[in-house]
Amino acid sequence: MLDAILADVDLLTTVLTYHVTPGVRDPRNHFKAVARPTLAGPFVYYDFNNGHSRVNQSAVSCTGVRTDNGIVWVIDSVLLPQF
């Protein structure tokens, strides 16, 4: 699957932009599911489940890392949009 994504620039762009949400939101502060739009278009969901803050089904594994253009939240897996 990874080879197919890497071979298709449009698909790779969609997967990467699915990881980007506009605005500054802390996924650790949502105890009820909240839908957030992504730059790719489809939504991701912030939630608190099984003792972990989650983005979709991926656990948020640290505090946010501030960058020049936003905040990066480290998660434990790659998010794939539903096609």
C-alpha cells in the first residue's frame, strides 16, 4: 500500500493534507467527539477514548510541538482518508 501511495503524487498529497487541520486546536481538550475539517477536505475526529486523546483512532502521544506555522501533534499511526 505504501508503494502505491508514494507512486501517486495526487494520492500522496491527499494523505499528507489529511493530517493538517486549520486553526489552533488541542486534541487533548475534547472529551466528546468533535469533527475537524482537514486541508484534504474530509474530516478527522478528536475524541477521548480508553484513557487517551485520539485523532480518529490514533492516540496523541505527546504535547504539541510548536513550529513556525502551527503546532504538530504526534500520533501513533498514519491517518488515511476514506476514499
